[in-house]
Amino acid sequence: MDNSIDLKTILKTVRSSLPGRLRLRLPQLVSIDSDSALLITQWIESHGESIAVSLNPRVGSLLITWDPNRDNLDTKELFSEAAEYLNYATSLGIINEEKKSKENASTYQIENCAKSLAKQAEFLGNGILDRLCPYIAYDIKQKARKRRVTQNRLMLASLLFSVGVLATSQTKSHVLFGAAFLALLTVHLLQHRKVL
């Protein structure tokens, strides 16, 4: 299997390009060590006086900025050199493509599993809230608001009961009401995760 990187491959990694600003997303840069990141940054910055580089190894993002009036950064030449260096680093084993793709695949599976569990918990929680709405938020007309009010009232009640029974030394009841509060809080956080 040929893992060589060519100019065409690197050009596909360009996420945004404006005069004086270029962002790349290279899978080869994901989880690289700080010494390698520093070498890459210094090498790119050596191409001009006003060039600044920001590398994020967590996602493999590389942001290059420069003053177009001071430096005429030839990106095709830079990409050609980068392809040569990346191929050299891969051949020396500094960058292990197979390991990176396995790590990315397992991370992707974990993220998908977490998203699926969050959706299921939210669906289940909303179903329970919808059944309790007529009894707890009987004074509210709008369906979405009715669910929120029900949830808030249940959270407050379970928290108060949890603290109240703790004062009377009823540990089992405290745990039960505390667990109910945490479950409601989890549903609440899942519903409002985009705002948070």
C-alpha cells in the first residue's frame, strides 16, 4: 500500500484560504508530539518575516497567517515542500498513518456511541415528562413550556426532598431522591447542551 503524500492530497486539506490567512486540516498532524509541532511551526515561519503559525495537534489543524504586503507566500511551493517532508517523516516512522487511522476510527465510534446514548436518554426523559405534564404543570397551556415547567418543578421537588430526608437521617430515601434529581438534571443538560 502506497502511503505517499502528493501535492494534490495536501490541496484537499485546505479548509479556508484568504489573502494572508490559510487553514489546513491534516490527519498526519493529529496527536503529534510538541517537539514535532515546534519543528513544523518553525519551518513554516522561516518562509517569511510576517508568517505566524498556530498548530492544534488535537484535531490536526494548522493556521498560517502572514502580511501579504510584506511576504509573498507561495502556497504551492510550500505545499510541495510539505508533501516531501511528510513523506520523509512517514518513511522514518515519525508519522504512523495506520496507527492514526485506527485511533481516529475508535474515537469516532466512541463519539457516535455517546451521541446515541444521549439521544436515547433525552427521548426517554421527554416521554416521561410528557406523561407527567398534565399532573404537575396543569396550569400551563403551551406544550414545550409545559414540559420545561414540569421538569423544573420535579427537579426542585426532588432536590428539596433529598436534602430534607438527609436531615432526618434517612439515607436510602436521600439516595433515591438524589438519583431522581440527577436524572432530571441530566435530561435538562441534554436538552440545553447547545446553549451551554
